Amino acid sequence: MEQKKKISALTAFAVASALALSACGGGGGGGGGGGGGGGNSASGSDNSSSGTGSSGGSSSGSASTGNVTTPQYANASAQATIFNTINAQRQQCGFPALTENTLLDQAAQAHADYIGLNGGTITDTEVSANSGYTGVTYTDRAAHFGYPTATKYATGGSAGYYTNATLSEAAYGSNILNEWMGGVYHIAALAWPTTEIGLGWNKTTFNGFPEAHGVVEIGNLQAMSGSLPLTFPCQGSTGIPFTEAGETPTPPNTTGAFGTPISVTGNPTDTIVLQSAILTNNSGATVTLQVLNSDTDPNKLLPQYQAVAYSTSPLAANTVYNVSITGTRNGTAFSRSFSFTTAGTAVAS
């Protein structure tokens, strides 16, 4: 049996508003993995930004913004896997594709390196006396590398993965992405109305095997077009993680592993209220869901433009689930019905 090292607990992306920014805490103690892979842990935090070191060819974007028209992540790298998967999942559900931003890349890479230099503990914040320090928060680190945080909102998350085997870079990336995709407070990378992303990556060695550390940054809240609100997952989504564990703060009414959330998202100035959510499998069995809105979230981490519903116990692997939800967007009623399919029990190596 694989032995997995518990690196750290999940902590949340910050609440984001078009009018104000609200910070939340980060970092923390041990937690196990979910999302179809073991030994994962993740962390996300307040107004922040982060990305990975770019690799590959020269930038073709604007030096003033850091955006590049052609992604710079090396082919088959963990970063490329995360970037491509996030964008494929987002675009299928109607969200805008994220553009690589090299300033966020630099901030995220610096934080990934900081994690590696300081024992591999996943944390959102940095301590100035520690090796590799570039800023306390994701926002501080983004500003340090020139990202215009005075005019653009940015936030981030970090994750770690370890198992007593050596996987491909793509598999490490997939395992870490599953942690973000599977968290009630981490699904933001796939389900917020942002347009820019940066990724950072670092590996150390533990008991003779790689320990991977990933950092994601998303930024630049923008209004979306289409039939709002959007959902993630959505009709036809596949490869959705079926279980998550170790998220901090703990999602309401969970005591261990829980099911991947269904996120409902509007524009940055919207107020989304989810009123009902029903989940059934193809056999017709109903899965009880916890509905969470910004005003009922005891952890005060969901923004007004997002609501979530999730099973308080894990879903099943390789299963088609049918979703029916109702709610309001700025007081106007909406309903959505769709189906998605969960991933298998492991990420391919």
C-alpha cells in the first residue's frame, strides 16, 4: 500500500468583491488528500496573486501587464497540465479562458520555492525571517513582482502532494489540481469570473520520493457574458473529483471527507442565492446536499457572486450524477439541470 505524507491542511481562497477586498487567513496543520488522489493538501488565501515560473519560448504578451498570448509552460509539465485542464473545464462551462500572466507566475514560483525551502509545509503566508521570503500575502508577492494590485484583484492557493512512488510531472499536476477542484473554498480557480492565472511549482524529496508543491494565482475580476449564472461542474463535465478531505476552514456539516462542490457563479457585482439543490445518481438514488450561500457561510469566505452545494460525504467514482438547482440572481429566479461524471479512483501516472 502507498504511504502518503500529510503535508498540510487546505485553506481557502479569499472572498472577492468588485467593490471591496476581504482578507482571510491561511496556512495550517496536517490534512489528508482527496480528489481521486492521496496525500494531497492545499492552501489558499486572501487578496493575493501567484503563478509558476514560466518555461519554454519567449513571451509574446505585453510587458506592462505580463499577459502572454501563447502559454509559456513546458509541454507535459505539471504547470501545463494544470493550465490546460483548468481552461478546458472552465470553457466547457462557459467561463472565460484564463490567460497566463508572467508576473503572477513569478510571484507563484517564489512562493512555491519558499514552501520548498521551509520544510515543505503548505502555507499561504510567508515569514520575513525565513528563506525565500518575498511578501506576507499573495497580494504582497504579486505586487513585489509588478502585478498591478492597486487596480486588479488577485488571490491564490497552494497545495502539496506526496506518495511513495515517482509519478510523471503531469500526474503530480493533476493530483494537485484535483485538490483545488474538490474544495468548497478552493473551486474558485475553476469557477470565479477571473481572466488571468499564474502557476508556481517546486519539488523536494521525502523518504527518497518527490514531494510536489504547487501554487496557483488567479486575478482580474471581469463581468462575464452568456446565460448567467454559470455552474461548475456543468452539463457534460467529466473527470470531476469525487472526494475531498482536509480543507481548512472545514466546510459546514462535514466531519471528514466530502463530495466535490457544485459552484454557481455570477458576475462580480451579482448576488447569487441558491435555494435548492438535488443530486441523484443514474440509479435514481438521491444524495443529500449542503447548500451554502455567502450570507449563510459561517466561515465568511464565499463572495456574494458565488454559492455552492456539496455532499457531506464522498461521492462515488466513475459515476454519472444528475443535478437540479434553483435560486435567484439579483432577485430574479433561475433554475439549472445538468449531469456530470466523476473521475476514477486514481490519477494516471
